[in-house]
Amino acid sequence: MSLHIPAEQMEKYKRTARERQLAEQRRRDARREHAWELAHQAADLLKREYGVQRVVAFGSLIQPNRFTASSDVDLAAWGLTPTTWLKAIGAVHSLSSEIELNLVDVECCSPELLAAIERDGVPL
């Protein structure tokens, strides 16, 4: 059985699908922009309040084609101490209820993760 959809109806369907796709892309772009703002806020907070010398963004945030509606923000920090680490994580998490922010202490991560952060990460 073959379905025949009139050309006019098919054009309307295609136009609506394109509009939905563009609207979704605009939402993802706005969310990614907000995620970058949060990353910079977190970096400033970590440097100012917790003595962190360096903060680097990595993961899906730095790759536009991988950042989705459910992506989080991954940050690596240099200079956290055992005393400040948990407080810093709590402070970073409290910056947003919309987008999850994750903090990696480079002193505790695997050599492979550290190498990827050093190679691909974006300094903040």
C-alpha cells in the first residue's frame, strides 16, 4: 500500500519540521551560552574564594556539536586543598539549579583525564 501526500501538504510538513529544528538549535545555543557564563562565574569564585590558580573547562561544553539539552559543565581546578575541596564543590554546585556543574581536582584525577584536560581544555 502506497501513501500519497500532496506536495503542498509535504511542503508544510517540511517547513514546520525546519522551524522546530531551528527553535531547538536556538534553545541549545542559549543553554550553551548560559553554561559558559556559569563556567566563568565558577572560575572567578574558585580563584577568589578558594585560592585556585587555574581553572579549565572541558567535556561537551567546549565542543558545540556535542553540547545537548542535558549536558553539564565540567571544570578542572589547580590549587584546591583537602580542606577547601568539598566547600569549593558545594559552592560551584550552588551556582545553578538548571545546569549541573562538576568540579575535578587535578591532583586526584587519572593521568588519562588530566592529559585530555591539558590537551583539549579551555582556560578560564
